Amino acid sequence: MGRTNPTFRDRIRRLEDEWQPFRRGLRRADQPYFDQCFDDAVAHAAAGGQQNPVDPWQALLLSIVIEQQRRIDALETELAGTQSDSAE
């Protein structure tokens, strides 16, 4: 007997497929950002699967926010290092 519930990763990819018309409507320059958001969600699929939400949107969005915060922190650290180097 097979799985009765799709994995969280499968649910994310299904949502991504459903939103392809939206992606095609984006400017070509913005389409990679759309793709990156879903890639970020897949990167946290284990946590989303642990939560096993009825509606995957909340876990998907929180995964995206976590990855964006990670990038912001890295940029702030890099900027702080650059500013301290120029102060010397």
C-alpha cells in the first residue's frame, strides 16, 4: 500500500506548478525571484513536513521569510565589516 499523504516537498512543487501562470505574467527579470522563493521553501521541507499543516501556505511563507532573513543577516555582517575596514 502506498502513501496516502503527499510529502511536504510534493505539496510545495504542486503549489509552484499551480502558480506558473502568475510566474509567466511576471517580468522576465522577476521570474528567477519567484523560482528562488519556492527553492527556499523546499530547503525547509523537513520542517514543513514535521509541522504537516493542512494548508501548506503558512509553512511555505515562513520558510521563505527565514531564508530572506538569513540573507539580510549575511549582508548586514558583510556591510558592518566593510564599514569597519573603511574607518581604519
